[in-house]
Amino acid sequence: MATTHTVQQGESVSAIAQKYGFPNWKALYDHPDNQSFKALRPDPSLIFPGDKIAIPEIKKAIFKAKLNKKQAFRSQIKKETISLKVGAIGGKLWCDRKVELEVDGDTIESKTDAEGVAQFKLPKNHSNNAILSIYTPKETTIPSYRVEVKLGHLDPIEEIIGQKARLIALGYDCGSLTNTTTNLFEETIKAFQLNFDLKVDGICGPQTQKQLKQEYGC
């Protein structure tokens, strides 16, 4: 019998799929029971706390096995992958740079591509806290920056808290990460709009959202 899962802050479709025994995020996201959720969140990497995801019943598989013979069973569960765009305030990207992500005591090494994006395969059942180390001079063995990262905590661009998170990452002061507007948030939006020749009205409308999404990377 299908149940319903309410998304909590920091959860991802991949983590939810693993929690309920699905082999990968697509098996859950693409299931017919989640058509409305998929329409609401067309980007599966950006879901919002409070979203409802249907958890269909998993059908039992039956295997025939011979006695006195070794049998091999392989799990279909794949590691979750996260992409991080690395750059400096002002739009400068750090391309072809070594980066490391520390998660639960494991260090995962990667390199940024021509767009400043690095991909990491995360360990199973990982926590949401990580440290990103960035090596900006190519020849250095000591990281130039170490940044705390909250995995799965980026909310959709349409939500105020998602707008604030992106602005803060780009170097703008928005105050606390809440889903409410403040005078500081409106002034920050005006500053962002002014920097990119947008209509300066302090409202994060479609054009401002589009520019913010472009500058942040998603």
C-alpha cells in the first residue's frame, strides 16, 4: 500500500529513494504515482520542505537458486551525485582546479570543468554536512579556501529562502535564512538588480530570478 513522505529540510529525492529501498532516485521520481510532484518540481535536485512524495509499495522479487552453488546478487542502488559550481564574487569561475569534498570522514577528490563545475559521488546514507576545499593556484598542495556546505539545503528559486541562499553565496548580505521578506532583503535585491542592469524595484520577479539563477548556476 502506497504511503506519502513529507520532504524535510536537507532531504533529496535520492536520499528518500534509498531510505525506502528504491534502487535509484529515478525509480521514485518517475513513478506514475508522482506525476503531480514531478510537474511541481521539474528539477529533481531542487525540492522544497513540505513537498509530498508518494512512496509506492515495492514488489517482491523471486529468484530461483540452485543448491550447493554460489549465487551472485548485485544491488542496483547507485551513489548519489552532487554538482558544485566554484567561483569568486564578481562572476569569476575557477576552472580546471582541484577540489575536495569531506563528508562523514571521507575525502572525495574532483576537478572543476570549463564552467567551474565539479561533480562528487557521495557515500551512501551520508549526512548533510560537508567541507569543500578549493585549490585555486594549480600547483598548490594547500587549499586556498575551506567552505562549509549544507548538502540538499538549496531551495527552489521561486521561494524566498532559495533566493536568499543564492544571494548570500554570491556575496550579498540578506540577513537570516528565512522564508520571509525584510527591508534588508529588498535592499539586497535592489543592489543585485543595479549590478546587472535590471529594473530596480526590490522585487525578485521572473527576470531577477532568471539572472540570479544564471549567476549562481542553478
